[in-house]
Amino acid sequence: MPKDKQTKVMIVDDHPMVREGLSAMLAAAGFAVAASFESGDAALAALQKSLAVDVALMDIRMPGGKDGFETLAALARLRPGLAVILMAGMPLRVEVERARDMGARGYLPKTTRPRELADAIRKVVADRRVFVEEAYKEPESPLTAREMDVLRYLAEGKSREETGIILGISHDTVSSHAKSIMFKLGCTTTAQAITTAFHQGILRA
């Protein structure tokens, strides 16, 4: 049996077409696709039920649940030996360093060619590291880290009450952050601030 047949890969991405494309590519390269999931939460639930995988290919930005970094942190506790390759639509330098620091074995753009991705999977299985050589610089943001947290949840459609519960802060504190965000971005409504943040690259879809 070819060596790659023994490598079981798990795909985690919220876009069905991406999951289907990766599954087809991996199968063509001789890998076994153990499972594919639309969210980090779903992947973690399956792994808790003893799903056997060697490598996880995981999107970083997955709305509606844990993002790639949050899932990576959970995987480090649940399956410390699992090789994780994070994948980004737009690679960012700050994310490359964060991925390294958190123990990912790879960070690659979604535009990586099939042969290069297959090679990357073989390398991480051999306990080597594969990180994108070039990445965009993170757009500078006038917002504080806490304001960014508030903005992200509001952009996901969370109410101020829900955002406060998630972040462990009061509704009044969320409102205060929202006012500061609007002022810094030159907007009069939260919706305008969210739109402006996406246009300026402060928030990414």
C-alpha cells in the first residue's frame, strides 16, 4: 500500500465547494480523506468520538463558531500529536507568527497548488514545518484589541447583550466600545462602522 494511503486527512472549512475541491485533490494525490467539516466545533465533536486522523487542513476564518486559531488551541489539548495546517484566503504576517507560536505545523494560502499542498502534508506528517514565505502585512487598525473583539461579534450579527456575555463584560461597556469604534472610523451607526471596517481591511470576511 502506498505510504500516502496511510495518511488520513481531515478538512475543516465553512465553504462546501472548498471542502469538495480539497477532498477531490487529496484523493487524487493518494491521501485518505477521513472526514470534512464546516466548523471547528463539528470537527472537535467528531474527534472526541475517536475519529482517527493524521493531518487537519483548516480554514482560519470560519464565522458562527470557533475560528481556526481557537480550534487549533482546542486541538492542542484534545489531540496534541495531530499535525495542523492552517489555510488562509489572504495570508497575513501576524497570523503566520501566531500559527508558529501556537504549534501549527503549517500555514499556507488557499491558492497553494495541489502538488505543493500534497508535499506540505507529507512534510508535516514527518514532523516538519511548512509556512508560507510571503504574506501580506496586517492592515493597521485604529481600534484596540477589545474594540476589535466587540466589532467582530457585532459583525457576526450578535447583539450588544450577546457580545457582552461572550466577552464577559457589561452591556454598557459594549456600548461604550461601540461608540468609540464609530468615532474612530468616522461613522454614525454600527452598521456603517462594520462596512467601513471591511472596506479598510480591518475586518475580513
